[in-house]
Amino acid sequence: MNLIGRRTRSIQRPTGLALLAVMAATLLGAGNAVAYGTDQTPMILQNVSLADVFANKNGICNGGFTHVMKSAAGPNNAVNYLNAAQRCGLKVIMSFPETVNHSLGRVYPSKVPYWVNLVKNHPNLFGYLTVKEPSWNRLSVTEIRAIYAAYHKADPKHPVLAIFGDIPHFNMTGNKWGTGMANILMVDWYPVETSNNGCSRTGTHYIGTGPKHFTNVKNTVARKTPGTPVWLMAQTHKNLNPSCHKKQGPTEALLRRQVREAFRYLGATGFAFHTWSNSNYARDQRRSPTTVGWMRTIANQVHAGTFE
């Protein structure tokens, strides 16, 4: 207390016009800056291997990250992954490829109980991911509801997530949202492209329509399934394979912009980052410790309630 008092007295107090200028700047800053997040906001890594969890690759354990999304390669892999995640301080959102075939656009509800029974009592299980980008994988509302019901019946204690893509057409034909589909909705939106609308191999272009689409998602969810949390899958990867809509790796500023827009317009209460590892891409998180450092800083600021 004395040290604080001494330091306070050592600062020269502004007077007159200087004091008014300080007050004006403070009020202006307070009006423009909005802090987002809580200490409970999920910050999620996607597609981290069992080996990398064991090795604490790029310092992912016991830090700002809270969850990891994992597609189980088999029954032993599922259980071993949960054990490793427990040591790493991460909760797991588990998916089982045998319960849905995204290539064929089919779900297999009868296979759900076997997989759920392997993991449902593990303390580090957070929940289950059923479907990804149903509009592009030809999964109907009926199929999404059927696979959700199977998971909920097999384990009513853990939430079920679904990832929707193509958000410019969210809740339109082929991409409908409604009751009985998931307890948590995650949307993916990757706005950082190369120049010339993503048709060049160089340069950076940020798609600015995200806030409009986010607002539609938020309003639709509030109207059709009020109270359902909405999470964002943000872009951290670089992919130069398509002819157009190539993805450029975001700068720190553009990564922060993605999170900020999702807080403000989507009402997001959780964040995942795409993707930890994909050898088909020119960059992913595993090959970019710098990007992981940006993500960790964002996560820590979100948890402290100081992210702006």
C-alpha cells in the first residue's frame, strides 16, 4: 500500500486544459473499446494428434486452451486420447467417423451406443460432435435429428454439437437449422483469402460480409432454438489448392478481427481454430508456433475479460 501511495504521488497531476484533454480521451476510449469474454469461454483446438497432446506440442497444455476436438481413429485411440487430454488439462469434444459418412451423406444412429459407452464416463469428455457442414455433405434435417437423438439417448448428460458451414445460406434450402439438431451450434467462416477474390496465389483479401451472415445466424437461432450457444470456428490456415477462394494465413490483426466480429455479431460464446494439422495446406497451426502464440494470447485475454 505504501509503495502504491509513493508511486501515485510521484506522478504529476494534469491541470486546466490538460486535465480536460485526459478526461476526454478517457471517455472516448471507454466509448469505443468493448471488452469481451469470461473465464469460462471455451477456446478450442481442432484435430490435434494423440502424439502432440502427449508432447505438449507448441505449449498447448494447461494454458489458455480449454478444449480439443478429436475424431476417434478407433476404440483404443478414443480412450487413450481422453487420458492424455486429462493430463494436458483439456476437455474433449469427441466424434466417431463410424456414426456418419460425410462422403456419402449418411448417418448411422444404431452405431452410436457402442462408441458413446466407451467414453461417456470419462471425466475429460465434454461432449460429442455429430455432423460437419451438412449442406455440402448432403445431410438432411431428418438425418441430423436422427443422429442427435441417438447421441442424446445414449448419453443425456453431455452436450451434442453440430458444425454448419456455408453460412451465407444458413437456414436456407439444404442448410436448414431447427430444434432437435444439436445442443451447441458451431459455424465455420474463413474470411482471409488471397487477392483477386481468392483467385491469386499472393496478397491478402478479407471478406467483409461476415457480420451480416453472423447476424442472420444469431437471429435465426434466437428465433428457432432460443438459448442455444453459438460458437465460431475461426481460420488460422493457408490453403492455395483451390482455383479461387484460396485461403491466406491470417495476420495477428486479422485473427483478432475474426474473434471480435464473432463476439459482436454472432454472439459467440466459444471459439475453435481451424486447423491444427493438415498436410494438404500450405500452413497450419502445428507448423506455425507463431500463430499458436497469437491464439494463446487471445485466449488468455478472453478469459481475463480484456479482449477488445
